[in-house]
Amino acid sequence: DIVMTQSPDSLAVSVGERATISCKSSQTVFPGTTNKNYLAWYQQKPGQPPKLLIYWASTRQSGVPDRFSGSGSGTDFTLTISSLQAEDVAVYYCHQYYSPPWTFGQGTKVEIK
Amino acid sequence: EVQLVESGGGLEQPGRSLRLSCTTSGFTFADYPMTWFRQPPGKGLEWVGFIRSSAYGGTTEYAASVKGRFTISRDDFRSIAYLQMNSLKTEDTAVYYCTRDTFPADYWGQGTLVTVSS
């Protein structure tokens, strides 16, 4: 199984400041044949289902604000919120869909400082 | 508008069975794989399994923790996906989410809580 490890487990950022979350996979999620990284980011607010933010490591889902961006390749990935807003308080998960069993990171809780 | 609504959750005893349904609308159900995830209270997300579209044989894949106990099926005519859960264990207690899978899952239902306890 591919193990996904996020860091940090939590972070507090002032409104308007940058938030950065790291995700590392135990194996590559880039098969090379498709030239795509099978890595997604989800946002989950309390009492709600996860919401897809980013897929193929860096493609923003329709309707997601452009302050959210994803980067990285192979085994190292980053989610960046360029200017944190109050409504961004949530838990963020990275997720690999390269090889079953699909797995998630443990989650990173983002709060307002 | 794409909608997925899970139903069938509740309290069940260990060893018993439960069937969850995922009623969908707003998209051509038959064209999509459907995936189930779960989330134990206060914990992270876990993939349960998925069913391919009928065009790809409607075959299934499962997490090791549920393989042999859980079965995913689909009714393309009624646009419903099912999760049959047998031999329930206390560690199956979770909110179960049904998703439309576009690799990755793009639309999620609100979830249904399954509690396994004696």
C-alpha cells in the first residue's frame, strides 16, 4: 500500500498570509506513461463531506478559488493557500488514486491565528 | 445538478448485516465508476472500494479490511449504487460516503452513519 504522510498535522495562519501543506508518498504516484501525478487534495469542513480542490497534483477543480494551488511530482507534493481566508478553516487531505488501495494522508488542520 | 444521497445507515450489532444505498441524479450514472469511502468518528478518510462502470465490466475492488465481507453493486437503470455490509465489526463504525469517481472522486454524498455496537 502507498502510505501518504502530511506535514504539519496542524497549522495556524493569519488571515491574508500563506499556508503551505506538504504531502509525501511512500512510492511514486507518477507512472510516466500518462505524464500525470495521481495526487489530489481535498478540503473538509466540520460536518461536511470532503470537497475536491486539486487533482493531477496541480489542476484546480472547477469553482475552486485561485488562491489554492498544488505542486510537486513523484513523491513530494504541496498544497498552498496563497492568502488564507476565514472560510478556509478546515482539514485538508492529500489522496493518491494511482494504485488500489487508494489512500489518504492523515489530514492537516488549518486554523486562523 | 449532480446529487448523491446515501441511506440505510443506523445502529447494528456485530456480526449482523446492513445495506447502504446511494441514490444519484444529475448525471449519466451508467457512465461512471462509483466509489465508497468511510470516516470513523473524529478520524481520517478510508477507501472502502469501488465498482467500475458496466462498460468496463462492472468489476469491483475492495480494501483489505472489508474484502470478503462487503459487496458493492450497481443498478444502472435506477441510478443507484449499493454497499452490502455483512459480518459487521465494531471497527466498521463510520460515516460512509458514496462518490462519483472521475479518478479522483469529484462528487460526494453527505454520508450516512453506521454504528456497530452491541
